[in-house]
Amino acid sequence: MLFNSISFIYFFPIVATLFFLSPQRWRWVILLISSYYFYMSWNVDYVVLILFTTLVSYFSAIKITQLTNLTQRKIYLWISIIASLGVLFFYKYFNFFGQSINQLLGFIQSSERVPYMDLLLPVGISFYTFQTLSYSIDVYNHKIEPEKHFGIYALYVSFFPQLVAGPIERSTRLLPQFRMNQKLKTENIIEGAKWIIYGYFLKLVIADRLALYVNTVYNHAEHHTGGAFLIASVLFAFQIFGDFAGYSGIALGIAKILDIDLMVNFKRPYFAHSIGDFWHRWHISLSTWFRDYFYIPMGGSRVSVPRWYLNLYLTFLVSGLWHGANWTFVIWGGLHGIYIVLENIFKLAPAKKKLETWKRICRALIVFVLADFAWIFFRANSMSDAVYIIHQIVTNLSFDYINYKILFYGLIGIFIMLLVDIRLEVKENSELINNKLSIKSVFFFTGLVLITLFVGVFDGGQFIYFQF
Amino acid sequence: MKTQTKYFVLLVILIISFDYLFGIFYTGVFNDIKTGIYGSVNNSINRKDEVLILGSSRAQHHYNTNLISKTFNRSCYDGGGGGYGIFLNYAQLSERLKISKPSLVIVDVSPNVIVDSESYTKLNTLLPFYSEYKSVQEIIKLNPDFHSIQTISGVYRYNSTFYEVIKSNKENNHLNGYVPLEGVLDTLHYERQMLHTVEMDTLKAKYLHKMIQLCSETEVKLIILVSPTYEMFDPQKLIVGRIESICNENNVLFYDFSDFSKLHKKTQYFKDQLHMNYLGTSIYTVEVCTIIKEKITFN
């Protein structure tokens, strides 16, 4: 079930009504059943995997706290990590590594082959796997007590607003909220509605409209020239932002109405003044996850300078692989790794407050160009496509395909988004996202709803990050 | 918080009211669209032309309306719409007959559209006409992706039509719905379109029957044509055969020009396999006019 589907229009009000009508002690049941129903609406079989990951991480965490022997504790931590990552690896990466090994075997003229498995990638597996991993590691590190209530823990893993595309929540933040007595509050409805309206706007008006152009060009790379690729690549930067930030916004708004706080996942990334700043603003829940559970355990910056650079680079490389089982994602992560290492070597990331406005604008443009170059690898269907696209942009900048209708509607959306973002960049807790309404914001959100209905694409299909 | 509750209620009221008011205001703007699929529907129903051509993109590109007008000294409009086919044609004809009777209706049937399942999903494009025309309500429900909730909003009905409004103001409509194609078929990059089924969609057959019935009940002259193709394969021929039997069963004039010797396999007359350029169209239209002269007597 997609947030932008007709069935969700019925699903959420029913869930919210049942949730607030139920006594507090039964609310987790409503949310858990709803979450599993939401998840099973894609594929009933997927539920076995999420249940397996939940069971293993739940019992491992309890065993970890029961034991005092460090080796035994470690064994249970590794059981949890291997079980969660094992499922992820098998479904997401088996064929990728298998094919890569086969290419190597072919290169050395060996007749052995890793078999190809006909596997369907379970929706959202990378997101809930990371959530269970962080929980197990936090319990092991005594940061939190294990959740004894299996139902509430299962809800933490499967909470439907953020189950399939994040934000990747931490147990320290989300688990306690399921034990609170949630109330139906006007300020929550207002804030939630604002996030939902803006999220749908980003998804339907910007992402799904631009996708019509981007997909036409990128999915038929052999038929297009550099000009079309250049337009498609710039548009893709806005498409993926609209798609993912839109989803995150809707998730945040839905949870907010249920009186549950999720973390803000995007803070105007294309206004970043450095690549480091970009990663403080883009997919924040994933960046902070990698920081806390990968980069810092490897030593972070408290190591020798070369090792620090290696830590930074590896973090981005693995983050690329997390996104998808394709070398294009690895290159995308690797490029950001190179950017960030170079930025640190040459100390190119000054404090934001020290920058004059024109310098910030210039820096934002440079960051956009660098990020957009990396997006080419992210979006291309294969490495050969990515290389072909870049070659075409550099050598053959003719415009073979311009769709004025898509550009017309898409640019309306981008223009409004930029106005909103400029406003939020100037005043972060502005009335555009806080829990209060004024006459101005009432008219603004009325306009946003009407624009979405008028020019949004309502049959655009799923969110990009579902595939991860 | 009471003020905030009031503001929230105001937000809901404003959304509902503006949505409703915009729907009313925009209907007038929308009905002025003279080109594209919306113009095609608007004009075929409301212009009261004496010769009405219906069909899909092949109808749109294959009939020189000015030539037909001159030949018969009667106004002519080409209401073809790319990829919609029989369902849309039924709605156009049915609504048109409620307003006035044309002297002649030419229906160009395309075998490819007859078997194309996308002509169901495309029906949602007709949402702007939903409240105005009953027959549109009838056909739009054939789309499995249609939900009645989509008709609630006054604004949503006109989703993504604004570009057509702007474009329509800039475009010339002097060809009365006919959209001539330029260029010739490129044999080097020629992609053959084969049909993967020989089964005629039963619902489409039903609506073809309904169109024949409508003309018969209102005594409107009807001729069903299959216009020329660059080349034709067996599955397409089988579908044409089925259309022909429906016409024969109902005593409707039917002509199959799909392998018309003057044009068939002559690249200079085609833009692609299924669409003629304006040169091919001129030759074909003359042929159609000759047949009409022979077979149809206008009152």
C-alpha cells in the first residue's frame, strides 16, 4: 500500500480512529496489526522475513542483558547481527555478488559459476534491518534496556509510517513513545497535516512529474543525446529529493497525528554550503546511523589522519552499497567519499555563519553540481549507461528531447519548493512546519492542496527508496 | 488552542470551497480548449458539423477534413483521439446525437487500438467531462483504476489540463481536427508493430455494436473504415475480419483499406507503419470521398 494510493486514503483514517478510541494499553495492538497489514499489502510472504528478524533481535537482546560474560554477550550480539544482515545480504546482494564473482571467474576462464537466484527484494528490508541492528548494538553497549514486551518491540521494527522507507528511527527515541498515552491534539493534527500536505506536494507535483521525463531519458539511454541527459540529470536531483523528502514528510505527519515523533530526515540539502553540510541535511537518519554504528566504531576522527580519511571514505562507500546492489550505487557512494575526503584535506567547509550570502549561493551551486554528477551514477541503469551519459553530456550537448508539458508543470513545483525552502532556511521553525496556523499559512496550505490536485501526477507509482 | 482549532476548521472549509469554486470557474476555461484530446471531444460534440469522423490517432491523421468539406459542401470535423478508440468514440457519438444529428459519421477502426489494454487506463483522462456527459460516466467506469472518489474534487477533475488550455490558445484549428503528419517512414529505424493476440476485446466489440445501434436508431448514416497501413500482419488482418463481420451482421458499410494498393508499402506516403503522412492522407481521402459519393446519398 502506497501513501499515494486510494487505499491509503481509507486506511489511515480508520487506523487513527481505532487508535484513539482504544484504551492506551491496547493501542500497540492496533498499530501492530495495521503495520503488518500495511506491509503484507505488498506481499504476504515478506512478513516471514520481518518476523524472523524481529524474533532473533528480540531474543538476542534479552539474552545479552541476562548474561554477564563478555564473550557470551558478544556471541548473542553477533547472532542478531548475522541473522539481520544475513537476510538482507541474501535477498539484496546475493545475485549482485554472484554476478560479480561470475564475471571474475569468466575473466580467469573458469567454468564454475555462482547460480542466479530468482529473488524478489522485500520492500523496506534495508530500513528495518538497520533499525534492528542499532537496537541490538545499543542493548549490547548498555545504552538502553531491552524491550521485554514482544508486541511493542515488533511494533518498533514495523511501525507503518516509517517501515518501508524510513526515517530509520532509534530505539531510544521510538520505543518509549509506544508506552506513552498518546492524545489527539489540535497542534499535532495541524503539524501533521502541514507535513502531509507538503509531502504530497513534493511527491506528486515535483517527483512524479519529473520522473516522466527522467525515466523516458534514462531508461532509453541509447536513444538520447547529451542535452536530454543534462536536463534529465538536473531534474533527477529534484525528483529524488521530492520523492524521498516527500515520503519522509508524509511519514512524519502521519506519526505526528498519532502523537508520535519521528525524526526530520531532510533539511533543504540543496542549500548546503559543503558536501559535509549536504550530508547533515540529506537522509539524516541514515547519515547519523552510519556515523554512530560504522564510522565511530572504526575510530571516527580519533585516529591517524590517513586512517580518518579511510574511515570517511569507507563509510560513504558502504552507504552507497546500502542503497542498492549495483556498482552504480557503490560509485555514487565512492564519489561522495572522495568529495568529503578532499573537502577535509583542503579544509573547504567553513562554518556557515562566517559565509556571506553570495558566497553561500555560489557554494550551494557547486555542491549541487557535485551532488548531481554523483546522481548520474545513482540513477543510471548500469555502469555502461552512466559512462555513456557522461560522455554524451561532455561531447554531444544537443537537445533531442524536450517535453515542454513536463517542464512546465515540474518547474511550477520546483519554484514553489524553492520559495518554501528559502523561507525555512531563513527561519527554521517557521509557520510552514510548526504546529501553529495563521491566516497566512491557512491560505498557503489551501493553495498547496489545490495546486497538488491541479497539477500533481496521481498515478506515478511507488517511491524510489522502496527498492532499497 | 481554540484559535488554532478555528484556523484548522477554516483551512478545511477553504480547501473545500475553493476546490468547488475553482471547478465552476475552470469549466468555462476548459470548454474553450479547441485542440488536443479535450478539444477533440469538445468540438466533436458541440460544433454540429455535418460530417463527423471518429477513431483513434489514425483517424486524426488520415482524413483531410477540408477536402471532404469541399467535396460534399458540408462541414466536417475530425474527432479522432490518440489511443482511445471505440470507448471514447461511443461517448462522442452518443453525446453528439443528443445535441444534433450529423449527416454522416465515419468511424476509423484501428486493429491495434482494438486489442490495446491501455485504452482502458487512458479513460481517466476524460475525467473533466465526467459530470457533464453521462456516456463519459459510463465508459470511465470501465477503467479498473477508476475510483468514484476521484470525482469529488472540482479541481482534481481538471488535473494536468492547464497546459492544454495555454497551448490551445496558441494553436490554430483551421484544419478542423485533422492533424497532418510530415516526414517519411525511415526504413533503417523502422519498428514493426505486431499484435500479440487475435482475440477482439469483447467490451470493445460491444461498444462498436452500441455505436452502430445509436446510428441506426437515429437514422444517421454510418461508414466504418480501416485506413491504410504501411504493412499489415496476420493478427491485424484477423481483427479486421472480425470487425467486418460485425459490420456485415448489422448491414453497415465497411471498407478495409489496410492494404490499399496505391499506398501499401510505399514509404513516401507513410510517417510510420500505422500512420500516413499528409501526402498519403490526400490520396486516401480522395478515395474515401469517391466511395461516399457512390454509396451514400445525403438528404
